[in-house]
Amino acid sequence: MDFFTRILVFHFDRSFSGKSWRQLLWLCAVIILVFIISYLVCRSFLDLAAGSDGFLYQVISLFIDPGSVWSVTGIPRWLAVTVSVVGLILFCGLLISVLSNMLERRVERYREGDISYPMQGHVVVIGFDDMVPMLIRQICKDRRYANCFILVQSCLPTPEVRSKIHTELGAEDEKRVVILHARRDSAEDLKKLYTPQARETFLIGERGEHDHDSLNIECLRKIVDIHKQYKGCAKKTFTVLFEHQTTFAAFQVTDLSSEWRQYINFCPFNFYEEWAKKILVRGCYALGDEVIRYPLPDREPVTADSTKHVHLAIIGMSRMGVALGVEAAQLLHFPNFCKDARHQTVITFIDEVADEEMNFFRGRYRHYFEVASTTYCEVAGEGELKETLIPPLRFRGKDADFLDVRFEFIKGRAESPAIQGLIRSWADEENALLTIAICLNYPPKSMAMGLYLPDNVYDKNIPVFIRQETSAALLAMLNSKKTEEDGHKYSHVFPFGMLSNCCDLDNRNILLAQSVNYIYEYYNQHKSLPEALPDEKVLVECWNRLPVALQWSNLYNAYSIRFKLRSLGITDYDNLQLDAGQIDCLAKVEHNRWNVEKLLLGYRKPTSAEWESMRADADLRKEYKKRMVHPDICPYNELSDESVSYDKCIAAGIPLVVKSGQERCTLPV
């Protein structure tokens, strides 16, 4: 490429095809250059006898007004016409075309999402999938985000993104949404989001990505690097979606680096786990005026003297089914197990490939199954069910089978006569509180399965949850009733799993968990309960010092408060007080819950040799805990007096937590 081509052609093409201001700059430069040449040429032809006063003004007039040709004096008429034509081309042709083109390109860039606006106090949504329009609608309806702009970044075509958002939002809410076409793996594009000035960021990711979770973490790393460049940048909350439960589970026990935590409040989020919480913790789904209230698995209090046990049957080991089962194992703990070990909570998975899914499940939660037996059942050739008891993977005798939750796996099609007969027998079981969840990946099949269960399931008003993806309208109509007395066949069939209202924006359970954590820390320092809880700022400071694994432990404790109080027959939380017997009962339940929680989060029970080593060396005990080996994973009666005191402290602190929740409008009900 020679000098002329490089300078006058290549650089011109690159600059002129770039941003609009460069086109205007080029045009202005050309106009000025042509005007100077025209002036010099006209000056050389100037007839001094005609006079030179106001000559510059005359040349300017020729450039911008062709009608002034007849009034120009001192230069040949042909030259005046030539200069006038050149000015006409430059001003009336090129200049107007460039200005018009600039406006058109500006409009086009807006429509394509190529314009970045400096924002402050806005909400950022990074990525776009079917969940995002629902999330935006949720944000728009939440009063805490009133008047906030919502900046959506996606690499999908902007018209497609805008069209899907348009179907979910009203005209006024749609005005708050700004769309930016960009990539979340580009640091340059991420700077355009102004996350250091944002109120909150939701990192969702794009649809159909195989490495979705890895890309989200890489995006988060680049955002942290951006925040480092802003001195005094306040910590911002980042809600990060993990599509795969294995990744989500890993971040329940894995801390972000201390450097990252200086700049962000990290909130991992999984769609399936959130829905499990809606059913088991919150017991309701709300979208505008539409409210679905889900009956809890312990729809009658399972007290210490109760002969009942909770049985959750999950048809389909999909990601939703597994999340629901694991969440149930974290929460469904009752005091009657402390008197009779036969009263275990039973969680049954039914799937065509339950053998394969069971192996994967047992491998993923291997430390749980090191101490717990498992029941495996499959349909034999003649339609009979063949049951096998699988012993614990590692421990035996008194070191095994002390948990109050039992998993079962049944291989077969749920519509087969053998399994339909099994479901019928479960519904007739007098001492079982049965709940059925249909969690197949194909919603129409889930619907058919849920509506054609054995008749006694509907006759006895056993709750049936059917997974849907988009709309719950059909099932909501089927189970509609004006009063409790208007029960009919499908009055206890409930939809769940919809994409709408999928994220818990109010974080009320975090506030409760912060109260639990403060009580624990206070007891650790003073060996007594606080008389009252401090203000929210102190609670948050204590919370932020916790490793993420302990944050989740406190969260699961907060989730379980409702079940614990119900097991005591307590539903009225005003002026709540617990006596010594109730505290002792709840301490045992709490330890049973804690055992399951730790094992499912990846902690393991120490071997006899490890336990002896820890008993002899306190420092070694701390080292083992860092390696997720905990000596307190054992039956309640084997705990040390110190460990028992902590369980009783947590139980005795429940009235304080409930009172704090009432004062902050975050009741655990």
C-alpha cells in the first residue's frame, strides 16, 4: 500500500465509515479547504479596478447562496458560477446529506442497542433468556426500585429483545428499559454498563450456553477489575444465576476471594432452588393479583407425640425434582423422630432411569450416603416391585443411620400399573402426610401425569404440584374455589415452576439469617443470649465477615423456623416465648437438621482415627473443619456439652429472630 492510498484512501474510508462526528469533521475540513482554494483563485482573478472591499464576504455569499452570482463584482462571471456550484454541492448536497445521515444512524443505533448512556442509580441486567422479561416486570412492580432505569445488556438482536420485553411490560414500565447490544465477555462492553454507579446488578447470562456458569464467573471477574479502578466505590450487590445445580452447590461452600468481597456482595441464585423455596419455605407464589398458596408438607403439626411422618414423592429426577428433594431434606425435620427413629421424613424419587440418576445423586452427595442407607426399587418383569436396601457407603453400626431423613429411588414409569398401585397405597397410609410433585421436563406430560393419578389421591385432598414453564392459567382455573368448602377433584392440584416471579427480591430470609448469626456470635463471646438485637447495620457487618458456607448454614436455619414452631403447635408469633422443655426439644430438632445440612453441603463425618486425633489436639480439630470434616456430625446424644449448649442457644433465640422479623416486616411465614 503506497503512501497516497494509505493516507488519502484507507484512513478516509476508516474514519468516514466510523462515528457520525468523524464524517462531519471530514466534511468541514473539505469545505474549509475548498473555500480557501476558491478564495485564492478568485483573488488571483480579482480586478483591482473594480475594488476589493468586502471581497471575503462576496466569496462566502457565493458559497452559501447561488443567487448572489449576479451581485459579485471584480471576478469573471464563469468563475463566480463555478464557485457557486461547488458551494451548492458542498452545502446543499453533502452537508445536508451528512446531517440527515447522522440523524438516521443515531436512530438506527438506538434501535440496534449500540448507544451507551451514562447512568446512575440504575438496575443492570446482564444477559437475556426467557426469565429476563419476567424479572424486569418483577423489578418494575417492586416499590423499592421505583423510577430506576433498567439497563439490559445482551448479544442477541436488540429488536428480538425489545419485542419479548414488550409482551410483558406496560407502556410506562417499558420506558424505563434501556437495551445495550454488547457481550458480557468483553471488558470494554462491560464498562458501558456503569455498574460502579448502579444500584444493583443481575448477572443472568444468555440462553443456550453450554458453559453458562463459567462465563458468568468470568464476567464477574472483569466487573470486579472495573470496580477496582473507581476509588471509594461502594460495595454493590450482584445476584448471579447459576444454571447448573452442581455449580450452585459449589458456591454454597466456596468463598470468593477477599479481594472480590471488597467490591461486591455476591448472591448466587439458582432457578430450581428458588422455586423449591417458594413451595417449602414461603408457601406462596404471587404475580400481581394472582396468588397461589401452597400447602406445606406438614399440613398438620408433626409434634413430639405425633405418629405421623412426612412423605414427599417426586416424579421425575429433573433439575427441578432434585432441587425440590434436596431442599425438602434441608427443612423437613420433626421432633417425633427424637422419640422414635422410625418417624423419618421420606423423600421418594420416581424416574425411568432412576438407577443412573441414583448413582449420580449418591455420588454428588456421597458424604450423606456414607452414613445413610438407601432404598432402591424397580419394576420386575411381571409388574411386581423388587426392593433392595443399599447400606451406607462408609460407616456401619452406631455411626450410621442416625439421620431423620431417608431417600428412596424407584425405577419405572409413573403411569405403569405397579407404580400407580404404589402411589395408591401411599395415599391410603394412615400415618403418612403425602405430597406429590410432578417434575418432568415436558410440561404437557407433567400435566397429564398430575391430572390422572389414582382417584384416592384427589379424594383425600393430597397436594399435587405440577411443574409448568410459562403460564399457570389452566391449572389455576382447574383448582379454583371460592371457599374451603368448595373443594372438588382438582382443588388441591397446584402449578409451580413458572418463569415469572422467579427471584426473591426482598431478601427477607437473609435478614432473618443475619439475626440467627448475631445470636450465635453473641453467645460465642458472652455465653448468654442478647436481650435484644442491634440495628440492621450491625447485623450486616457481622454477616459480611462470615464465610459463604456459614452464611448458607444460617439461611437454612432461618428457613426452618416455621416448621420448628409448627411442630410445637405454635402459629401465633405475638409475644412468643419458649419454656425449657420446648427449647430442649427444638435443640434436638436443630441438630438433626444441621447434620443433614452439613452432609448435603459437602462436609463429612470423621473416621474413628480422625476423631481421636481431633480429641487430642484442638488445633487439629480446627484444621479438619477447614477441610470440611466436622466432629459434631453424629447423633445428638453423642455431642459434647459445649455443642449441645450452642444448639440450645439457637433454639432459645428463635423468639428474638421472630420479633426482629416482625419489626422489619420479614415474618418467617
